[in-house]
Amino acid sequence: MDYHRAKEILESPREHDVYFQGKRIWIQNVDNENKTAQIFPATDPNEEMTVPVTDLMEDHA
């Protein structure tokens, strides 16, 4: 995924299926300068991490 798509998903009012390493996640913030996203697993909002946006995958099903 690229930065712009991650930002669109973050700002979208609808739910998107986004995955990191096979696990469904929520995007909490995106950093344009570093091209990273602050995310957390859909199953554990306390497990925040910062990852490259290029490591995020969107399911278009």
C-alpha cells in the first residue's frame, strides 16, 4: 500500500479490510515524512506498532 491510500483509508468513514502480516488491523495514524503507519490489531487495540505503509495490504473482496 502507498502513503496516499493509507491516508484515504484512515480518513474514510467506512470500514476497510487492511492487513499486516496476515492479521487484520486498524490504522490509527500515518506519517508522510517517514512513510509509516501507526496501527493496532483489530483484536487487540493495546498492541500499537509503527510499520512501513508498504507492508500494509488491503483486501478488495
